[in-house]
Amino acid sequence: AIIDNFKKTSDFAVNIGNGNLVSDFKALGDKDFLGQALITMQNKLKLVIEESRQVAYNGGRLGDLDARVSLVGKDGIWQELSESINELLHSVAMPIHHINTITGSMAEGDLTMRYDAESQGQIRTLANNFNKALDSINFLINEIADYADLIDESSIQMLESGKEINTSTAEIASAIGQISSGTQAQVSKVNVSSDLVESILQSAKQSTKNSEGINTYAVDSVEKS
């Protein structure tokens, strides 16, 4: 009987070691300290694993990155195990919280923040890539702002040039009007001169006729005498 009980206890311990925490075992009595200790170990492991599974579910599926394994009622190795799990959860959650803070500042228009928390491995790679992305976005926005200023300056220059062109056009139109008025005046003067010449020609013709008449009269008078 003692050998059988020892074998059952040994098999139970092996099952716990292999991760089988649902195997049934009953201690031989209050003085079966080994059996009682194994049962306590089984229950502690079940509790820690169940809490860890729940925390992992809350963090991974529900997005609760602040979920942690409770340390209440845990001592010794169980407390150390729970603290180790919590540290692991913190090391995963902390970069996400930091990046979330930076993206919140980005949403408010602040592109100066960078991921500067101490990190290693893939978290460090993620942080470096994130910072490079922020640098690229910031550079692009500054370039766009510079182009916008250049376009604004060019628009002002074009507006000023347009005003100058309008002024020059008005001056040209005024000059053309003056030239047109001068041309009309010259035409009027030419017409007056033409009329005057015509009048002189008519007077000359009349004087010629008068001279011819006088000459004819003189010849007739000589012949009669």
C-alpha cells in the first residue's frame, strides 16, 4: 500500500511537471505533507496560469494594456512569477503608450516629439522607424509651407505686374487718343489750306480774264483811231 501511494504521489508530481494541472489527486491525510504540498502547488499554478491567461486576453483581445496579474496573496516564487509576467506586460505596453502619446501630439499639430525611451531589439527598431517617419513628415510639411510662401509671393508679384500693365495700357490708350485728336486737327488745317489755295487759284484765273479783256479793249481802241 505504501508503494502504491508513493507511486500515485510520484505520478501526480510528474503530471504537474508536464503541465497537466487537471489530474485528480487526494492526499493520504493531514500528515501527507508531500501530497498536500503537491496539491497546493497545483492550485497555485492553476491560479497563476488562469490569471495570466485572463490578463493576456484582456491585453491582446480587448486592448487593455494596463491589465496586470494580481500580487495579492502571493509569496515567494509565486509572487516572483507574477511580477515577471507583469514586467513582461509592461515592457510591451510601455512603447505602445509612448507611441500613442506621440501620435496624440501629432494630431494636435506638434511634430517635435520623438520616441526617446530606452528600448532594445525589435522595439528599438520600431522606435527608430517611427522617428524616421516623423522626420520625413516634418520635412515634407516644411517643404509644402515653403512652396506655399513662394506661391503667395509670386501671386503678389503677378498682382503688382497686372496693376502696372493696366496703368501702361491706360497711358497707351490716352496717347492714342491724343494722337487721334492731333491727326484730326492736322486734317482740318490741311482742308483750310486747300480751300485757301483754291480761292487764290480762282482769283488768279479771274485776274487773267480781266487782263485779257483790258488788252482786247486796248487793241480795239488803237485800231479805231
